[in-house]
Amino acid sequence: MSTLPAPARPKRKKIWVDYLVQFRWIIIVFVVLPLSCVIYFLSYLEERKTEKKTYRQRQKEHEENVHKVVKRLQQRNPFKDGLVCTARKPYIVVGMRHVDYKRARHFEVDLSPFNNVLDVDRERMVVKVEPLVTMGQLSRITVPMNLALPVVSELNDLTVGGLINGYGIEGSSHIYGLFSDTLVSLEVVLADGKVVRATKDNEYSDIFYAIPWSQGTLGLLVSAEIKLIPIKEYMKLTYKPVRGSLRELAQAYADSFAPKGGDPTKMPDFVESLIFTPTEGVFMTGDYASEEEAKRKGNVINRVGWWFRPWFYQHAETALKRGEFVEYIPTREYYHRHTRSLFWEMKLILPFGDQWWFRWLMGWMMPPKISLMKITQGEAIRKYYHDMHVIQDMLLPMHKVADALEFLHREMEVYPIWLCPHRLFKLPVKTMVYPEPGFELDPKQGDTNFAQMFADIGVYYAPGPVLRGEEFDGAEAVHRLEEWLIQNHGFQPQYSVSELSENNFWRMFDRELYDHCRRKYKAIGTFMDVYYKSKKGKKTEKEVLEAEAAIAETEYAVAEKEN
């Protein structure tokens, strides 16, 4: 039991929505899963059809599609048409935030054809992709070549565009940083229809650094070049159980990959930690291994990707009883280890989904498409999840993880908790997210002179009070979490539900480079401001226009003053 106090809360009376949520599995099993299976299969066939084309053919089609986007933008009348956004349906977005800014009048640009891998350049060790290429699609192509992105986000359906315009992370981020840190170039269609290639050292370097976290509000991303790294066929994974207080677990987490006095150049290839209770956690470190090594006598190979296998997080939890152990997992299966159970969210939505009989009979259809779950949940269940559920990521300096874990226990009591370290590099310009000023003068555990070690704390589940039938104010809890992040130099990814006011949003993020690019590339009056695009709540056409007009007036006043 934890020695940390948790506030006493009164019991909550059940309402009719509780029963909708409790029996939601009926819709999931008999509607969502079968439809998801069909969609996955059709998508796979479409991908294989595209892969039969040469890279030259794909590039030609890409250029034709870019021309269509430019032509479409030029058709827009800024005095009559709404702000520009993609034609992608709101429910397709992976995340809890309800994309309802499209309820207002808007000018749609169709980017749906941009879902191809355009080139795999083994000499330059770069892959060129379009924004709707998914992690599952890309790893299926590159892993057989013994190549991979430096940062392969876990869920199959996450797209390159979402990971660039938003943020992306994985267990290798303690070496390579966030997904955006692995970019080589970006091809962007600007508000005036001009197509530019932005790199970190050309004339468009400012927008290259400004696009991550901007949520597509500076231009339309149509392709990206991303670094590749050599990999091996297996991941040698070590599971280490640790018991102690939350502060002791936080220290064990840091020691698992960056021990005090250790060599920062000799870190494991992958790091991931799961805190299962306030006193128990399992800390995993992985290194790439050859097939020859994995198949040596005595080594254990675990094909975690098979549909009938236990969900990965539950398999990791067995280390608390078994003790420390080592096994080998095929690399691609390791990359997407949390896909079938959507981390541990499926345990709530499909309570028996982890049982052996369900895994054998229907596990091959997992996971359900997040978009279909959104369509079928309805407004009542959506509001229930906003109030009674937490899906948040907290990015903060690693030396503050212990404080964050204690804060989360007091406020939410959500377990398991996901811990993933990542470097936040000191860049030539100050972007929306940035290291603590002067961190290199007083380096903490894991820091170097070129990057501060941060941690992503993933909080995905129903809070303890909700599970116990007690009252819980989700909006107020998120509000306190956001204020805590601001006070501790932390950042909240915009995919999640946010309670931030505009003032607090820009207290959390730095806006200087973003505003500079909004003015320079004429995004004002064409693309919605990132705060307004991310804010919670429905947007009417009047609200959108008034907000954008106010932003434009302020920005142009600043521009005139600068000139």
C-alpha cells in the first residue's frame, strides 16, 4: 500500500450513462471489431497494390496530387470561404480530443491520396513518405530490409503527418529525441499555394523547426524525408521488477538506462517502464539482437504479435511474480507491442478481451479501429469519458518524475502509468517545446551538454475514484495537472483533452517562432491558430471567425511595429 495520502471522496450515484459504458462491449464485439477487420484488410490490399508501383511512378502521382492541392488553395476566396483545413473526417483522429472545429464553415483540402511511401534511399539512409502513411505500413516495408525509423511510435494507425504536426515518441527517444528530431526535410504547401522544401539549414529552416506541435496551422504537409537506422531481427528485452515508494520507483527508472556516473553513449537501444501500483513497477530495457543470437540454445523467443498471446502489459506484469527475466521478441512485433490492447485501454472497453478464450476466438480481429469506436460512442459516452476518464501525456524534465508521480497519485490514482524517456535537444532556435534554460550548466541525471533528458508520463485509464464508485471531477483534475505542468516546465500534447485558457496555453508553450512563421508565411487568415484548433469545446462559425479576426489584428499590429 502507498503511504501517500489520497483525498477522501463521497460516493457517486450511478446514472444511465454508466450502464451504456458498462455494456458498450456489445457494440464493440458485434459491430466495431468485424468492421475494423474489414477495413484493415482493405487497407492492406490497397497498400500492397501501391507497393507494386515503382518509386518513379509514385513520385509522379505525388507531384500530380500536390498540384491539385495548390490548385484547390488558389480557388479559395478569403472573403467568402472559411479557414482551410483538411477534408479528413473528425473522428479519424487518434486521440481523445474531439475535433469539432470543423463544425464551423471551413474550406476543405483533400489530402487522402497522400498515403504512399515514395522512396527508401539506402545510401542516404532516408525514407520519403507522404503524411498519411502509418507506422504499421512503414515498419512492414522497412523492417524486412533491416532498416527502421529511429522513433517508431507503438500504435499501428498513427500517421507520419500526425506525429510531425503533433508529437511522437517511443522507447528509443532517450537516444534520438522526439519523432520530429529525426526529420531530414519537409515538403509544405504554404497559404499562398507555394510549395517549399524546408530543412534545418536552408532558407525555410524557420518553418522546419516551427511545424512540430503546430497541428497543421502553418501550411499543408505533403511529404517528409525521415532518417533511417540499421536494425537487427530481434529485440533482446530484459524485464526487471522493482518495489518501493513512488520516489524510489522514479529513481529506479532513471537508473535503468542512465545510471549516475554512467557513460551516456552506452545506453540500451530501448527503454520502457510501467508503474502498476504506487509501490510496484517493471522496468524494461532492450537491445537489438541478430536472429542467430536469438535462436541460440536456451534463449526464449516470445512472438508477442500473435493474436492469442497475452497482452503485452500483462505479460510484463508477470515479472512482479517471476522476478527478472530476459527474452527475445521479433523487432517489428516489439515495435507495435501495445497495438492489440491500445496500451491497456481495451481492458476497460472490453473487460474480457484479455481472457484466453477471447484471444483465441476473436483476438485476430484486435484492435478495434479508434475511428469506429468514436463514431459508435455517441455524445453521452464521449462526455462521460471526458469527465470520468484520463488520457494524458506529461512531458517534463526527468529530474521531476518523482514529484509528478506523487502528484498523479494524489489527484487521479491512475494505474498503470507509462514512463518513456526522451531527449529534448538544444536547437538553434527556440521552438514551442524547449529544455529548461541553462540546464547544461547544472546537468542532472541523463542530461548532456546538447540535450536535456525529459520523460513522457502516460496516464491512460479510469482514475481510482471512478473505479471505486466515488465522485471525480475530470475537468478540474486536468486543469490542476496543466497548471502543475506549467509550474514545472512541462508540456501537454495537444491530442488530449485540454482545459487550458489561451493565456495558459502560451504560458506552457513558447510562441515566438510560431507567430513569426504565421506572419511570414501568411498563415493568418488562412489556417486556424494552434490554440483555437486545440481548445476544448464546440466551435461555431461566428466563434471561429471572431477568434481568427482578433488573432489577425494582433499579429498584423506586431508585424507593422517590427517593420
